[in-house]
Amino acid sequence: MKKIIYSIEIDDIQEESLIHLERKLSDDELEIVRKKLEWGINTSLPIIYDSIFDDIKYK
């Protein structure tokens, strides 16, 4: 069984939406969130990995 280190649930997004927009998101808006998160994670992941492994290597 694979273990998950970090996940973002729809409830997490809806809580942030309530803070920022004072309302919950529609299904169409949640699809926008999914696409933007996917793009952001794919774009940033190499930088995040470099930081993680540098911290481990030089601690």
C-alpha cells in the first residue's frame, strides 16, 4: 500500500474559498482549482525536491 505524504481535499479548498471569497466554490470552479494546482505542483516540484534534499544533505 502506498502512503500519502500530503494531500489537499476539496474541504480544504472550500475552507480557503470561504476565507477569500466568503462562499463555497461550484464544481466548475473546483475544476479550475484542480487544473491550477496540477500546474503549480508540476512546475514547482523540482524546486521543492531540491530544497528538501539539500536540507537533508546539509543538516
